[in-house]
Amino acid sequence: MRLMPSMLLCASLIASGSAVADDDDLLGLYVGAGVGQSTLRQDQYQVDAHATGWKVLAGWRPLSFFGAELEYANLGSKDVSYLVPAGSQHVSTDAHATALYALGYLPVPMPWLDLYVKAGAARVQANTTSTVTNEAPAITDNTRTSVAWGAGLQFKWGVPALRVEYERFDGSQGNSSLLTAAVTANF
């Protein structure tokens, strides 16, 4: 995690030296993709692990302080093995979410930087398979629609922008989160 502050400092220095577009140029439609680290949880089998997660998104920012975003996030997968009285237990879990957010952009005096918060609803699908030695596998597939929220920073260079953001999803098998670095393109 020591790398993150260095990345943010470098990005802000580059942004301050670059030509900055007028804020009105960044209103409208945008698309993007990101990758990062997820915290994947499965409470029944006590899985709380880090995995690689990724997302794709599309949004609309009609006003400088408000936007809306649709996102698909893959929260990753994890395999865990335990010793149990009957032998060994192997648990494999994965999750993904589709979310719709409203974004609120905070007023910042630097035109190349956006701070934002987002809140909305997410449909989280979690799939878990548990296999105990010499027994049939137990498969748990759950879907839950609930509140999702997040916050982030966006560094703008005109059409492209770099985002660093955190999101939290409340799933039926446990609360998962995603910390990503993403690139967006504004139209």
C-alpha cells in the first residue's frame, strides 16, 4: 500500500504540468475500465480473501456536481482449503456485481482534480462450491440487490481521466469491496 501515495503524487504532478481542459469539456458521456484489488467475503465458510478484481463502466455527467453511472464489477475468485474432522474441505467462491450509482462531485479549486462520492444499488451474485473429502459438493448460488457506495479521486487531462476509487457491495454471502485504478474517456 506504500505504492499508492507515490502513484497519487506522481499523477498530481503530471496533471498540474499538463494542459487542463475547461470543466465544461468533461460534462457529458464517458466510458472506462479499471483493475485493482477486491476483498472477497463468504461468511458461511469464513472466506475473507484478497483477489484481483476488474470493472467496466459507462456514465453521464450532465452537471459539474452531479452524474450517473452504470457499472459491471468482477470481484474475483478464491479457493481455500481447510482440515475438518471428515478429512479436508475445499471451498471455491467468486462474485460479481452490476451497479447503478448517482455521483456527487465535491467542489475543488483545482480544475484538474475531482473528488466524488457515489451511492446506489447493486445486484451482487455470489457462487460458492464446498467439497468435503468423499462427499458430494455443496453449491451455493445467491443473488442480492442492496445498497452500494463508494468514493474516489479523478485526475483529468481533457478527454482521458485517471480514477482511483473504493467501492463497497453488500452481498448475501458477505460484504465485498473493490479498490481500483481506472481510465475513462469523455465524449
